[in-house]
Amino acid sequence: MQFDFDNKQRKEILETTFEKLENFYSKTKDFKTNPDLNIKEIRESIYSKELVNGISPEKAIEHVTKELETFSVHTPHPKYFGLFNPRSNYAGIIADLITATYNPQLAAWSHAPFAVEVEELLIREFANKFGYDKNSDGVFTTGGAEANLTAILCALNHKYPNFAKDGMFGLNKKPIIFCSEEAHHSIQKAAKVVGLGYNLVKSIPITDELKLDTNILQEELKNLDNSEYSPLMVIGTAGTTGTGTIDALNKLSSICKKNNIWFHVDAAYGGGAILSQDLKQQLSGIEKSDSITFDAHKWMSVPMGTSIFLTSKSEILGKTFRITTEYMPKEADMLTVTEPFTHSIQWSRRFIGLKVYLSLLFYGWKGYEETINHQAEMGKYLKNQLKKNGWIIKNNTDLPVICFTKEEFETDFNFTKEVLNNILSNGKSWLSVYPIKGTPTFRACITNYNTTEKDIDELIDELNNEVKSYARQ
Ligand SMILES: *Cc1c(COP(=O)(O)O)cnc(C)c1O
């Protein structure tokens, strides 16, 4: 068995791969958005006998690309109006290939000084964009879930100076995490992972504007006086997953200041608004937070596995994650550098930040501003066309997330279900259903830099046709 390939073979492998990728990238719209979920067929498509001796690289590449094309929801499709999964931009795709080839080890500064310094620069740039001062800090994470988990750990280490040593056993009261009932489930999950348990996540009801109700939050905080509980942190969401709503960040910040509690903003999706002069004021108040989650793999359209955790407290990441070891290289001891392993849950760490760095080198902040404005424009266009076609809009946000329904079917729970099923099985578009205060609505989000007015017109035609046939039944 030959483990390495020669130059000619490598070229052939890359060409075969390029041909497949190019076909998908340039013709994404020709693919069905939604696969048939035939579990038997899917499992049968996976090779297992072939694992013993292997097959030719060409056959292997042919196999995996074909099955990925057949059995995936195509999030890069221009009519994927789904969750915050973008079409990967080309710089990001190339960055993943480069990272895999050089495979720099970002646990220690001295092993990958260029890569670590690139990430450091990006952390400073993003901190600056979000309005943090020079004393801020941050780290690249695999996703928003890891960034939110990092936020909870930082809040614990900030409030309880001995937490790193004594853990939960050193606490005299049970710490409570407040967020809205529309906040992301990764917060409950993080509470489980940390060992707090999700009972200590208090979900505050939302107002008619679908924002965390700050009056209820203040009452809940008062109720904790003289109890066995103590407030740990408040998590505001900037761009809820369901409705794209931004919580009242300024108000939340002043409540947190007054009560001396950590204020985290989960801006996994909505944080992208900071890159647009037209949209950034929507995030006003985020600069007063103690920490921020921002997923570059959402609105910045880089491939998955790319998120950023930022904090305005420069010492806290080190306090939370530093550990001393004998086997880490010590060459950088004398230099004032950040050792990534002292800032992160991860140890061996890939060059996550290259996807963002290369994207900025390809498109610049300017290019990002244009694509984010374009997507916000497409959101407005979708909203207006829906209204013109007799749909009612149930959420209110400047981010391109639109929740809508038909007045006459608002209480008919079968309506959204049936229309959605038909649209998904046609495979021309992808959207979802999201309940707002108990009423199911269609949820369509623009997450693709290539989505055009024509794509949106086609979606509305599909919806209108489905409504007609539903009404005829
Ligand atoms: C997507 C999302 C998350 C989770 O982030 P991942 O990158 O999927 O781990 C957390 N919070 C919000 C608001 C999100 O939209």
C-alpha cells in the first residue's frame, strides 16, 4: 500500500476534486435543496467493505461528493432560506485546504507564531468593531456553543476567585443564569456541561416585541435577595435564532451594572450587523458588555467551525483556562505573547482564524459591508413582496429573518405543516416553521450572499401556489 502520492497523482486527485467542487459551487441552484430521508438507502450508500483495502482516490472522491450531493440539505443553495448556515465563500473554502496542508499547531505560540499573531490581530480588530477598548481579549472557538460555554466559565471565575481551584464545591449559593425564553439552547447545554445543571438557567418571558422582558428580569433579580440563589450573569441575545430579534442591550447592561453581574451578549448571528454602517446602531449597548459570542461561520460566510469569543475583561480568559505543564514549549516564556492554550477549552487547535483572515484579504471589510447590506436588502424585499401578496409579518427586526403567515390560517396548525412539507419535498426552496407565542409561522432567513430578487420571487410563487391548493381542499 502506497501511503504517499507523487506529484502527478496529487495533481490528478486535486483536479478530480476541483471538478466536483466546481460543478457544485457553480451549479448549486440545480441541486435539490432537500434530500429524501430514506435511512435504508442512505446507510447502503456508505462503503464499508471498501474500508479494508481502500479504493482509488478518484473513486473515493466521486463517492463522497455524489453522496453529499444526494443526501444533504444544501445550505449553500441560493434558495436555502433556512437557519443561519451560509454559503461558504471561496476564501474560506481555500483557507480550510491551506490549514489542513500546513496543519499549524495553535496550542502554543512558539509552534505557530504567525498563525497565533494573525488570530490576535483579528481579535483586536473585532473587539474594536464591537466597541471594546484596548484592555479586551478573546479567542477563536469552534462555534457559538463553545463561545457561550466559555462565557459561563469566565463569569464563574470572575465572580468566584477560587472557582478554578474549588469548582462548584466552593460556592455558598447557587448561581443563576438569566436569558430570554428565545435564547439559544446552547446555554442550557453549557449549564449542563459546566455542572450547574439547566435548572439554574432562568428563562425570562418575552415582550410583545419578542425581546427579553426587562421588567420581569428586574423582579426576578429582586426575588433572589435572601435566597439560596445568587445571580451569576445575564445573557442578552442579539439576533435570536427564531425571529432575529435583538434584546434591549442598553437596558440589560444598566441592570447588570446596578446588580454587579456579568453581561454576556450572544451575537452569534446578529453580530454581523456590526460590519455595516447602516445596521450597527441596532447593536447599541453591546460595547458595554463583559463578553460577546460572534459566529464568523454565520453572517461572515466562512465554513463551519469558526466563532469568536470576546471579553472586555483582559485577565479573565487566562484566569479561567491557564494551567502550567512541563511538556509545553517554553521558548516564548520571555516574550509578552498570549499562549492560546491558556485562553481556550481546546488544546491542539487548528488555525480557525485563517478563514476570516483570508476572507478579509480577499474581500476587505468593505466587501463584507456590501454583502451584509445586500442580504439585509434582500430581507426587506422579501418582507415587502410577502405583504404585497397578502401575507402578514409576525416579527419585527432589521436583520433578514422574516416570520410570516396568512391571517385566515393563523389558527390552523395543519396549514404551515402541510405547505412546508410540500415545499420541502419539491426541493426547490428550503425554509422552516417557527412558533411565535404559540402561533406557527413560516421562517425565512437570507443567509446566502448570492440570493437575488429572482430567488425570492420564486419562493413567493411557490408559497402562493401551495396556499391556493391548500385552500381548495
Ligand atoms: C447559532 C447560534 C448559537 C450556536 O452557535 P453554533 O455556532 O451553532 O455552535 C448560539 N446562539 C445563537 C443566537 C445562535 O444563532
